[in-house]
Amino acid sequence: MLLVNLIGPAVLVTGLLYLEGYEAELIESELGVLKAKATLVADALGETASRERDGPRGYEVVLDQEIARRLVYRFASPGAPRVRLFQPGSALLVDSRKVLGATGLIEVEPLPPPDPASGVEHTFNRIYDHISPLWEQLVRGRPLYHERQDQTAVDYPEAVDALAGETSGMVRRLPDGRLMLTAAAPTRRFKQVVGAVLLSHEADRVAAAVRSVRFDILRLFAGAMALSFLATLYLAGAISRPLRALAQAADRTRGRTTLEQVIPDFSARRDEIGDLSTALREMTDAIRVRMVATERFAADVAHEIKNPLTSLKSAVETVARVKDDERRNRLLAVIQHDVHRLDRLISDISDASRLDAELTREAVEPVDLADMLRTLVEIETTALEERPGPSLRLEVASSIRDRALVNGLEVRLGQVFRNLIANARSFSPPGGRIELRLAARDGQIVVTVEDEGPGIQPGKEDAIFERFYSERPVAEAFGSHSGLGLSISRQIMAAHGGTLIAENRLAPDRTVIGARFTAALPSAG
């Protein structure tokens, strides 16, 4: 997190430290001032230090060496640029750094100014002084300033240009990384070039200005880095520690055989960490509920299978000892009934156990409930011609028109309505009627299935959807149903984002006249 927070400031600081344009403008300004001074010195020398004489080629103008030397020394005050005067033949006539003394020429070397910096700035200056020569040599590639002992104008291209009548300047680098600025101007007398003045000085003011700006930028960067570090520590405490606590809780949960609620509750944060905490807690609760349901389902399956197995075992053990054919036939009928019951029970259990995986794996598609219900009613009506039973009637609301689309698995939704119709048929009296109604309400497609049976026992409206619920009509043979149909139907509806509820139909006098099952699914448009 700290590295990410520092990427932006680091890139900005790297760009600002470059300061190439700023430094170039300062150098150009200093070089312009130096050219102007060179021109002034050259003009002054041309006016006061030149004289006319008769030469080999006739009348000519030459520099008076003594007057020129005195003027150059006067121009070379402390802190002023170094002044060198070259003759037309390129020989050095006078150098302000070399003073004539009693024992000969004395070379004056200016001392570097004291470094007033201390502490951090002093350390920065030392590092800067080590880096600067390499930067000048490798990055900028400026020529190295070299001064021979017996120097001439040929050593300096700008001095050669000045002898040719042009004013020019150059920027060179010193071995210690500092910059040397030079400017040369021609010394004229009556438009005749009688010499060249070369002014030079180190660009210490430019370097000091650039260094100061860079140091200020680094100080700002250090402050920004400190703030980023503190912000990172705060974020680490506000984000990393809660995430680590959630991860450790998840690890502890994974290693437990029982799922107590061990996920920390950060929902009060009202941010992404709080949302994650809530999601993990809800996921843990869902897994715990699923595990409890699975354990309960396994226990219910064992109990339901044990009953027909016990009956089957008893009948098989008894049939071998029975001599009477009639009793043997009755026992064989019991065995056959129990086998059919086990087969139906195992099939329903298998269907219920793979239902979750199928509902999450299969892709949903638009399903027309109006067309599906018409087909189911047509099939049931055709079956009534072969066996007696309650009549079916489908009523489609005018708002539905011809189609009632929902998103889902057509096979599983068909299973829901087949189960509801079969349940209504099993409880309907002979000659009764089952009413199916299809309507659209509040963005949902609603299907109701009503029968004219005895209804639901008060308080059992939700219990009938439990697995292996065993209350059946009195006239129905024991074991004809597994008790999983309504449970599977509600599970399918929940997986499709719908609901399935049951209630009694009541007459005006509050007597029960049948049951009503209402299935609602989100409309697909």
C-alpha cells in the first residue's frame, strides 16, 4: 500500500527534479548577460587601449599592451568574470587571473564560497556534488572545459569567432560537474578588429538556483512521503487488520465440524469491509442451515427407508414359513407394495438430492407459463377419459393476453405445477373440480391452484412443505406418496426467485371449502 501511494509523488518528483527547461533558461540568461559584458569590455578596450602606427603594410591600428593590461586588471574586480584578451594572431595578451608581480606573473585563484548549509541540506549538497559530474557527462554530454598553460585563442572557438568579428558564447562543464560560461566579443578600432575579449565565469548562481529548487522539491516530497506513510499506517489498521481477522475466522471455520458464528461483525463500518463481513456471516449462516438441513434430511431418509425395509424384512422372513397359499399371496402383495414404495421413495430422494446442483448449473431461459398450463390441463383432461377424477379448468386473466413469460428451467417449473395438480387431485372428492388461475400482479406472474377437498389443518399451512410430511387423504393407500413433492416444489420456486404458499378456501360462513396453493414468479417482461 505504501509503494502504491508513493508511485504518483515519486513520478512527479522525478519529473520536477529534471528541471531541464528551467536550468536552460537560467543559463541562456546568464550567457546573454556575459555577452553584453564582453561587448562592453571589448568596446572600452578598443576606444582607450588602441593606437595607430606605421607598419610594414602601411598605416595600422594596434593595442597598447600596457594600457590594455591596466584596463583588464581594473575590469577584473572580485566576483567579476575572468577577462582574457587575445591578439589578432591568437596569442594571449593579458589574463586578469595572472598579475605581474615583483617575481613575475602571479596566478590568482578565487576561493570557493563557504557552504552555509548544515544538517540535512549539507548532506544533500554532498550527494548532489557526487552525482552532478556523472549527470553532466552521461546525460547532457557538454564538452569539458580544459585550460592549457600556454593558451591561445585557438583553444576557444568563441574567441576565434570574435577575432573574425562575431560575438558568441559557449557552455562547458568543469571536472567537478559545475558549468563554465564563456563569451567572446571583438575589440574594434575604426571597424578594424584589433583583438578579442574572452569573459568567463562559473555558473554558480544557476547551479545554486537549480539546487535550491530541487532541494525544496525533495523537502515537499519528504513531507508527502511522511503523510503517505501515516495514511498507509491508518489504512493498514482500518483495512488490513479487519481483513486479516476475517481471513483467520474463515480458516477457523473451515477446520470446525460445527459451524458456530465465529466471523467478526464489522457491519457497523458501512463500507466494503462491513459488506464483506456481512456477506461472510450470511454465507456461514447459510452453510450452517444447509448442513443442518442435510443432516436432518439424512436422518429423515434413514427413517423413511427403514419403515418399508422393516415391513419387507418381516414379510420375507414370514413367507418362507407360511404353508397357506392365500396368506402367502397376501405376503407377496405386501412385499411387492413395499418394493414399489422403496423404489418411489428412492427416486424422489434422488431427485431432491440433485435438485440444488441442477438448479445452479443449468442455464435459465424464457418459459411461457400460459402455454405450459394449457398443455398440463389438456393432458389431465385427456387422462380423465380413461380414469375418473376431478375436472380441471384454466382461467387466464385478460392482462396476460397470450403469453406469461418467466425466466427459469421449463422441466422443473412443469414439475412444480404437476405436483400441485396431483396434490389437488388426491384431496378432491369424486366429481370435484380443480381451478387453475393465471394472472399478472405487481411485476409477477401468479398461478393459483384451488381444490374442493377438506383443506389444510389449521396451523399446518407451512408444515406441509416440510420433507416427508405424511398427512394424506383417508382413502389413499399408505405409502402412495413419499412426502417430498411439496417440499421439492417450494425449493424449485425459491431457486427461481419465487414463492409458494398454501392456505384454506373459506366460505362466507368461515367454513373450509378447499385448499389454495399460490405460486408467484418474477415476470420476464
